[in-house]
Amino acid sequence: MITIHNFQNGARGVRIAWLCEEMGLAYKPVMHAFPTSAEYRSKYPLGSVPFAEDPAHGVSMGESIAILLHLAMTYGPTSLAPQEPVARSRMLEVAVMSEASLGGWLNMLLTDRYAAPPEQKGGWLAGMGQAQVKRLLDDFATRKGDLPYLAGREFTLADIAVATSLAMWEHALSGAIPEPLVAWLSTVRSRPGYARARQAFA
């Protein structure tokens, strides 16, 4: 069984549980308070979440997108990680962008809103972050075009990754979803696996 360590309602841990739900993988959610305990840091010295343990394969790892790829490659094949080269390249690019680009700016904006001293909130970098997030969301919408999903005609890891990033943008940062992505986001979030994954960390 896969153990998923996360904060309550933590979007990045929810994305791992969502993948497990879609693939029919058994998992155990474990929630932590912030800051994480010394006991947890003995497992994962960075002390961040999510962190997953896959004892069947001797794997313990952080970084949510890497965990998604590990699970898909280890327990697949799965349509969530397509093998056709064009669809696979689209899936990989968008999934990594959800963290390397979008997630990086979201982290900065979350820090600005919730951790920066009052006199330093909302500075130049925060303004740039807001603009960069909006630029990336417009890019996702352009990439999707008339396709039903972000990587093509099938629901993939790319959709899981971006939809959970947008939960942070909407709920923690009060951001707006571009109109071209609204119907897609509603469709992917209507999947039963998403509801079960959210409930696991509610």
C-alpha cells in the first residue's frame, strides 16, 4: 500500500491520491500539522509535503510530479501516461509545467500572502507573480484549444497536475480561472476519483 503524507486539504498531496483513485491503487493518507514534526523530518529531511512511501518497491520520495510519474510507470501501463510519442510529450511538458513554472510562482505568491511581514506584502515580485500565473494559464488554454483535455483526447496526468495547482490559485490566492479553461476544469473535477481524493485529506 502506498502512504501519502500531506497537509489537510494540501492540493499537491490530493493529486497523488487522485492518481491512485484513477488507477485503483490502495493508499493510506497521513496528515501532518505545519510545521512538520521531527519524527516526520527523520523520514524526509526537507520536512515538506507531499511525500510518498511505496514499500512494495522500496521507494520513498517527495516531489508530487515525480511521484505521479513513478506510480504511473511502476503500476501501469495506464492511459494517464500515454505511450504515443506526441501525446506523451504533451502530457510530460504540461505536467512538469504545473510545478516547475506554475507551482513555483504559486509558492512565491502563497509566501507573500501568508508569511511575508505586513510591510513587505504585495511588492514588485508579487505583481510579477500574478502576471506570470495568468500568462501560464493563458498558455494552457491555448495548448488545449478545442481538445477535451490538456494533452489531447484522453484524460492524463497533465489534467490531474494542473487542476490541483488551480485549487491553490482559486482558493488560497483568490485567483480567477480563464474562461477557456472553465468547462475543462469542471469536467475533470467532476470525476469521482477527485472527490474521493479530496475527502481523503479533508
